[in-house]
Amino acid sequence: MAHHSPIRVCIYTRVSTSRQADNELSLTDQIERAQQWCDQNGAVAVDQFVEPGASAMDDDRPQFQQMMQRATSDERPYDVIVVHSLSRLFRNAEHFMVYRARLKLAKVTIVSITQPFGDDPASELAVGILALFDEYQSKETAKHVRRTMLKNAGLGFWNGQTPPLGYKTYEADRIGGKSKKKLEIKDEEAPVVRKIFDLYLVGPTGGTPLGITRVAAWLNENGFKYRGRKFHVSNVQAVLRNTAYVGVAMYNKRDSKSRELRPECEWVPIPVPAIVSEDDFAAAQIKLSASRVVNTPARVTTTNNLLIGVAVCGCGGDGCGGGMVAATGKSGAYRYYACSNRMRSGRTACAGRRIPRDQLDDVVLKALKKRLLMSSRLEDLLAGWLDMSERAVTNRREELRQLRTRKTSLEAGIDRLLDLVIQGQMSPSEERFSKKLHQEKQQLAQVKADIAMTERQLAGSIRKITPEVIERFTLLMKERLSDADPAMRRFYIKALVGRVEVGSREIRISGNVRALENAVANNGAPVSKVRSIERGWCTRQDSNLWPLPSEGSALSS
């Protein structure tokens, strides 16, 4: 790197979320000291990144990631990154060493104002030891902070997290110069909480009690907000289950990092003012328990829904495009496919629709058998496979050459990504790394499947697609789609169908010709789990018209 005069400096400052237990310098003080270092060393601060309220135990920090991206870019805008101490960058030794190596490759030096180090091997060792000590100290601090917060909650004080809907904090005491807060009722929100319980137990005026989904929809349709946001099934259910509303808020219910539920014996009750009566809360819990689907194995509930994952709301622009999910009515007596957006937020998100599960399954199965699984139709769709002319063979060989070239390129790309991790230029935890690696592996799997099919076709093996193979395939698939086992039917539907668009007057079933070729060439079993967004066998006006005979009233909004 060419010498720059003066030295170009990027200043990075950070404070943690545990400031009440971490006697650290403020952001302003860190910046001032960094500027003083620049003045004393004839350097100029060309950039500055400020990270308020972020833990250094991981690299999930927007300002830090932006700084790293710029520091290692082709422009190389910095010579030095200045921090007050190394712990401002990381309190995780492994992450620290990985990112330090990336900066070193970019010829960027880390300077700690309070911890000067040289460039000799002894200094390298000291830096590594200090990074380990910072990590140890952070874990010890976290342990003490947790103990302090548990004690604080045990004394009835609120620890600073966002209060539940209907409450706000106020200063109840000052101990050792520190403010101790408790919860009190927030007058503008408490009526919303009471309304939720009222709708769930009694219903709107002149109506009947509503389910959770209908409660969320009613609130949204009538202008109620959850602190400026729409109501969803999840936050309505959270309100109905929160014991704070009958006077006891629970602290330490979940692990703050994994969000896993802790054992009940570790929960800490905090007395708060009640918003609803104990009778209403108890009645809501009884209704919630009665409406839960219990004693049904997950395998049964999921495999019975043949079209989950392929059915979407809307066809021809009359829906939102959201996935359709399983829904029930009359405490499970009726089963439907319903728009997920409508289920979560009501009509304000999507006018939506729901259709009886068995009815949509039957429509799709019949359409596949009558309009796709016909020898003449399949021969038309797979004409490219059946063409054995010299020109067709030449085209296939060229296609195979291109596929193999693409395979080599993808494998090299994956190797380069892994090399970046080995060299310390990229962390496996970086979102862009995992996303890119996943995309490359998906594409590689699809290319390998295409190569295998093209090679079989050129080899003229007994598994190539011929009119006889197509005839056997149609008979086999019709048999499999009539199987009594719903898991079996679901597997074979996924081998053929890429998308089922459910509209008010039309249902459109579509799939990918390449996936169809896979299924035919492999006796109905897809050779790859990778889905493609390209869909080629979706028919035009001759397919999937809705309603079908005797099924004209299948949809309801």
C-alpha cells in the first residue's frame, strides 16, 4: 500500500447495553480521546462509527459491519482504526482474531488508545491474551448483572425491558444513586387490553365471543393499534396469556439470547397493578386451553394438508400472494386452507379467502389426473426428450457441455468462499456468507441433477423418456395420487406441482417442466429437493378453470 500522509484514521466507539454495571466511558468521551490521539500523532480522522447500546460478544452490529465493509473494500480508505480499548471492538476472542486478520490483510492497523502494543511476536501474544481476558471479564460481568437483575426483580422493581401493553414505568425509589422503577397503568392503553379480553370472552356489542384471529381482525378494522402497529394473532394471544394483567408480571421466563422458556421455578414474580379481573383472566385461560389442538401427532396434522407450501392466496391479481395455511372451524370440526395474511391481521391485510381442505385437495388431484397425467399431454410437454434427431442430440451435447462448465464454476465459487473463511477474511457467522453459500449449493445441486438427466438421455439408457415410459408413468402417478396414505400423496404432488394459486373464480396449478422430466425419468421420484421458480407446464385457458362442475361454492371470503 502506498504511504499516505497524514495517517487516515477511522474512529470506532461503542457502549454496551449493560451500562448500569459497566463503568465505561461515554461515547462523547471516547470520541474526544480518539481525536486527541489523532492530534498527537499527526493523523486525520476521515471517518467515524458510533455504536450505541450494542454488545461486543457478537458481530451483529450494523455500524461495526459497515465499518468492516469499508475498511476492507478496494478503496482502502483507512490506515488505522482507533478505539478506546480493544474491548470496544470485541469481547469475544475468536471473533476478535478473525476480524483482526481480515483488517491485517487489508493493511489496516487497530490502535487501542489505552493499550499500546508493538508489532513483535511478544505483542501478538499479549493481544491474544488480552482478547481472552476481555471475553472472560464480559462473561463474569454478565453473570453479576444477571444476579443483580434477579435481585432487583425480587424486590418488586422493573428491570428496564419494554413494559407490557397497558403499562408504563415510573421512578419508585433511588438506591445508591440509581433509579429504581416500577410499573403503573398507562391510561391510554389499558382500555385496549380490557377490550381484547371483552371481545374474546363476550364479543362485540350484539355479537358472540370471538376467536383470537377474529379479535385481531376486529381491532384492526376498528382502528385500534398495538403501539402504532397492527394487531396480529401472536400479540393478541400474548396479551391474553400475560399474568401481569391480574397483578403479577413474570421476570426471567425466557433466556434472553435463545428465547427458550426457563423452568417455572426460575421465574420471578413482580407485583403490578391489575387491569382485568381474576375471573375474566381465568375464563380466558380455560378458553385458550380448550381451543388448543392436543393429542395429535405433528406428522398427522402436517401430512394431511397436501398443499401446504404450494398453495397461495390469489390468482389473476385478486389476492395478496401470501401462503395458505391450515385453519380450523368449530373447534377443529372443519378444516380449511386459509390466507396466512388474513389469518394474522384480518381484512386490513387481505380480503382473503378460505376453502375446505378436502375440497381444494380434490380439485387439484382431479386436475392433475385429468389434465396433466395423460399420455398425449405429457408427450407434448416432453417433446424435447422424445426428439432423437441428429440436431436434437447435438443440442443436448451442447447443453451438457454448458452444464458441466457451470458446475465447475459453481464448485470453484464455493471453494473461494471457504478459502475466505480459512484466511480470516470472512466469518462463517456473517449473513452474506451463509446466504451466498446456500445459494451456490442450491444452484450446484440443480445443475448436477440436470447433468445426470441429460447424460441419461444422451446415453439412450433404458431409463430415457420414451412414449412407453410416459405411459407407465401416467398409470403409476394416478395410482400414487389415489393412495390412502396422505404422506404418500403429498410426496407425489410435490414432485409435480410447484404452485397452486387460489382465486375467487379460478384456481391455477403450475409446475416446472424440468421437475416433470425429473419425475418421469425417475419413476415419479424427484432427483433433487431444490425447487426452481421457473414454471413451464402451467396451461392457459384450457386448464384449472374455477369453479369446476358441482364445486361452484367452494370459496368464501
